[in-house]
Amino acid sequence: MSTTVNYARLEGIEKSELPGAIVLAAVYVPLFIFNVARSIRHPTYVLIVLSFFCAIRVTAFTLRAILSGSDTAGENISLVIAESIIYSVGFFGLLYSAYTLVLDRAKMPHPTTPSQGLLGLLLSIISNRRIIRLALTAAVALGITAGSMMGASAPSTLATAGTLRKASTYLFLAVAACLVLVAAHLALVELSGGHTAPGAPLGRRHRVVVLLGIALPCLAREAFYAATQKDLAQQDNARLWYPLSALTELLAVALFAVPGLVPSRREIAEAEQVKTGGSSSETELHGYGA
């Protein structure tokens, strides 16, 4: 008599998670609609990718709800692999949206000169969008490859999958740490300016706090995964996973909704004109952006 295996339970997805997975899937639906509407009004890369991330999270938590609520579904290894891959690689959308937002904000005119020396060189490298895209693409590719090996029976294949998963996690962690560094530098630059236009929207007046509020949860999320690489039981523990992974992401996504935080394409273009000696604009002071 053959014994069925519930792969979802082996991956730490328990029946007790059903309410949490349903709630998070439901929460991401209005966030998806909200960001799609904003990306239609103000078609910026940040909002388009953020909408994609929300759609991915609706899918991932719907699959997690199915796997936690149904023993039969948990016996389907393909469904378990799909949920794992979709959730892990979907972080790309949030992290790159956050990075793009910080770099877009860094384009705005500042009263101080750029950092010099080693710090300036480091900031120049980690502010290069191509380098960040390459690192995140590599992390996604490694994560997909590792996830596709989950159903293997050979120990060597499973060991390779574990190595690739670690590499993917550490790449995401490195990018998240760079995001915090760039955001912190931007915060120091803006605080040294000490000027905020009266009547500016909340996201314009307190963008330093909001940007760090987005970057730090992203770093906390990846730090959790990196810290539990050698103890996957702890990583899969719902009591840790929900607050340190699922809710940190949700906090970051929610902060993107702060009015005036995401600059429009016109604002970015006008800021670049100012920096290159073009005509000045009042958009940075009074525009609401996305």
C-alpha cells in the first residue's frame, strides 16, 4: 500500500496558516487595483513594477491558502514548487521598485555636493541601475533554478538546490543592504539642506523617513532569510515567517501609497534639466507626482 506525501507540510505550510494566507491575499487585491490605477494616471516604472508585485503576492498567498487548507493539494509537488518559486522570486518586484524610487528621488536637486573618495565611488557603483538589475536578475534566476529542483530525489541535486537558494538569498540581501545605504545617504543629503516647501504633500515633506521606512523592512526580510539558511525549520515557522517576511513586505508596499512620494516622469525630467543647467521648475516644490 503506497503512502501519500504532503509536500506542503514538509515545506512548513500548515493548516493553521489558512486564515493568514486568505487575509493577505485579500489585502493585496485592493493594493493591486490601487497601484494599477496610479500607474495608469502616472505611468512610472516604480508603480508598474509595484502593481506586478501585488499581483504576484495575490497569486502566491492564494496558492498558500489552497495548500494549507487542502491535504490533497499539498500532495501535488508541482503546486508546492510553484508557490515556493512565485513567492521567493516575486520579491524582485518590491526590491527593484524601492531601489528605483530612491534613485529617482536622488535625481532631484540638492544643495550639497556629491560624496567624494571611497564612499563616493561605492555610492556611484550601487546607484548604477544596470548593476542592480543584473544582481536582481541573477538572484531570480538562481531562485527559480533552486525551486525547480525541489522535487528531485537525488541527494546531490537537493544539495545543489540548497546552494543555489543560499546564493539567491545572499544576492537579495546584498541588494537590500545597498538600498538602505543609498537611502541613508539621500537622507543625510536632504536633511543637510533643511528646506521643505510649505504645503508640500506628506511624501514630499517626510520622504526621508518614508524611504527609509521602505528600505529597512526589505533589509529585515532578507536578513531573516539569510539568518535561517542553516535552519529551514525556523525559516518555515509561521510565527516567524509571517511577521518577518510577509508583514515586512506589506509594510513597505503600504508606504508607497504616501501622497507625493513617487515622482512623475515630468518631475524627474525637469529635475534633470535643472541639474544640467536647463530651465528651473516649481514642480519639485509643489507637484504631487504619483
